[in-house]
Amino acid sequence: MKELLTFTEEVRDALEGNRPVVALETTIISHGMPYPQNIAMAKNVERIIREQGAVPATIGLMDGRVKVGLNESELERFATDRSVEKVSRRDFPYILSTGKIGATTVAATMIAARLAGIEVFATGGIGGVHREGESTWDVSADLTELARTKVAVVCAGAKSILDIGRTLEYLETHGVPVVGYRCDEFPSFYSRESGYRVDYRIDDAEGVAKLLDLKWKLGLEGGLVVANPVPEAAALDFAEMENVIVQALDEAKRLGIAGKAVTPFLLSYIKETTGGKSLETNIALVNHNAETAANIAVALQAVRTGR
Ligand code: PSU
Ligand code: MN
């Protein structure tokens, strides 16, 4: 199995030396943001993680390998190549066996992180139960992955293109704790509110690290959602975003969009409709998640080594 993974030197050294590492996904680069903002964001989050004393590992599938850590030209390829496929758990073996290039979603990045021995992962927002999911059965594989794979996912909540209430119910059923990092309300990506509460509020990285360490010591498999609201200064109005989201959902229905195309379609519709504003917010929240994830990775290392 190990021969399927390729590490950059920086990531291999960190993992061998038991130093804190933070995983990053590539779907957000290839399918979540336009060029050149996506490549700027990808490099910037890596810088932020290093500044906080951890090592970034951006993950993608390429040449039949799981790349754990991407060099500059590989990052550039994920940011520009239109043939990059979106890879979730289902698509993982197909993309590897054909040697195609695939950007990993939250679910696929968790799988790769677990294989590599990385426990903390920073992203933008997780997938979830879609609105009207009770009839379409559109439930992101991110949720089933969180139920089974031992990785903490730091995110700005879930976009309200989803049914946030049902998403939280699913996570509860599957035993995935939803921690509010310095917040009581589960955030909705662009906004700091959603109308739903988190399970527990924790105000410091050490607290999150202790919870993680204990959860996994107890043999309670599965991940953790760390909900880290977008910084106040970059937050958008919840009601305003709701209008755009309803339009996006109508349009998706009209065009008969289904399967893995749903989320990218909604995201790009919202981006078009809100212009640059939502992109700025998106970048701000990802930066913030990278910083928080690095702090948690460092704290987890300290808990483990008893420092
Ligand atoms: N939600 C966002 N931005 C994103 C995604 C979700 O606000 O970029 C991406 C993530 O990679 C996530 C994936 O894992 O979409 C979920 O896709 P699906 O709903 O098809 O499982
Ligand atoms: Mn789906």
C-alpha cells in the first residue's frame, strides 16, 4: 500500500519526525475557485500553516499515486488543468488505476490523510445532506467518511446550499462530534450563523486536541468536525446569501443537475451571482481554518508527547 503514496521531502521528514502536519484538499483548488485566485490561496494556506509551526500536505491523485504534499508545478496543474476530476471515496480507485488526475474532496482527502498518518485537515466547508435530500437521497460521502475515518476536519461549517439541520442529525447518528471553535452556533460558511447550535463549544486548540486524543484512545473511530466561523470582518449577510442559494437550487433543478455535479454547479452559480464578494469571503475563511488546524495539530502533538 505504501508504494501508492508519494510524499514531498518536507512532509516525509515531518511525519518521520512526529512533527505536526495538516492535510489540505485539492477539490477546493480545482473546482472551488477560479484561477489565479485558487493558486494564490493554495500557496498562502501552506505559508500560514508553516508560520504556525506545522507542515502543510496538500493532497491529490496523479500518475497512479496518492500525492501527499504537492510541489509548485503540481499545484499549478491542479489550479489550471480543466481535465482534473473530482474524486470522492467512490472515485478513488478508478482515478488511481487509470493514472488520471483527480482533486480530492473532503472524503477523499480524509482517506489519503489516514493512509499517510495525518490527523488534522483544513478545508473550507464540508459536504452534507442536500435540501430535499429526503427525496433525492443526495447525501455527501463526506458525512459517511467522517463517521468512519480518524481525521479532524476544520471547516467554516457547511454552506446553506445544504440542509444544515439534517446534516447535523446525520453526524449525531454516526457519532461525529461537532465542536464549535470559539462559537456556540454552527456557522454556514459565508456567515457566522445558521440557526443551529454546535454540540460543544471549545475555546482553545489544547481542548480540541485533548478531546481528539481521548476519542481515538477509546477506540471510537471516525472524525471530528471543528466548526470555525469566518472572521467577522469577512462575513456575509445570512439572509442575503439565502436568496442567492434559493435561486441556485431552482436553476440546478431546472437543468436536471444530479450526482457529483450538484455541489460544483451550486458553488459556481453562487460565485457568478455574488461576484467577487463571496470569493473574498471564501479565501478569508480558508486562511482562518488553516491557522486553526495548524494550532490543533501542534497541540495534539504536545498532548501526545506529554508536554
Ligand atoms: N462545500 C463548499 N466548498 C467546496 C466543497 C463543498 O462549500 O469546495 C467541495 C469539498 O471538496 C467537498 C465536496 O468535500 O465539495 C463535496 O461534494 P459532494 O457534495 O459531491 O460530496
Ligand atoms: Mn452529492
